[in-house]
Amino acid sequence: MDGVSWRKSSFSNTNGECVEFARVADGVLIRDSKNPSGPVLAFTPGEWRAFLAGVRQSEFDL
């Protein structure tokens, strides 16, 4: 993923256990910061909005 500007969450801790995201023309990419050459999740804008809505509504809380 050359040329993609990855960012870490401001909520990330110092032990490196966090995710990074990148906004791209066709959506949002997510990867594990500990494995930057590993798999990447790709979300369309609609999928990303649905995911964020679920987070805000606590749909993913354990």
C-alpha cells in the first residue's frame, strides 16, 4: 500500500497494540499497527458509516 498515509488513533497506548487507518478515494483502510505488511480491511464509505454508527450505539460492546 505505497503512497497511503496511515494514522493511529489518538486513543492508542504506548505498547503498540492499536490499529491504523487510512482514508482513500474509495473508502477507509484498516490494519494492525504491529503488522503493517499484513492484511488490510477495506471499507466502502457506506460500510464505514454503518460501522461507526454501530460503535456509537454500542453494538459491539462485550
